[in-house]
Amino acid sequence: MVYASISDALRELVLLRDKGGTISKSPERITILSNGQPYYYVEVTCKDGCRYVIEAVGREAIKLMEESKKLPSPE
């Protein structure tokens, strides 16, 4: 499936899918790679047990982190 942005992909997995995904893992902050680029990832687990990992580098990493902080995650 193709998404317009990384934020759209994350929202689709967490909010729109009938499987009811939740963010199961996401770092507190962005990692800086050896080449100086920011890196971030989010793991989403759906009710059926499927897990998805969304990874991003550069500006998309910042967008992914910001979006993941807006969405519900398990406490």
C-alpha cells in the first residue's frame, strides 16, 4: 500500500484499521545516525497480533516522532 506521507501510514495503522492497532514501542527521542541524520521508528501492534515497524530518516523522522506523540499508546 502507498501512503502520501509517513504520518498517514501511522494514522492508518493506529486509527483507521479495523484491526485496532496501538503504538507498542517508540523511543522517547530521536537518534542521530553516524552520518548526522535523525532517525526514528514506531512499532504498531494490531489486535490480531501483527506488528508493523515504521522507520524514518531526516525530516520524516521528526514528523514521525511528532505524530506518534499525538496518537494513543498503551499505558
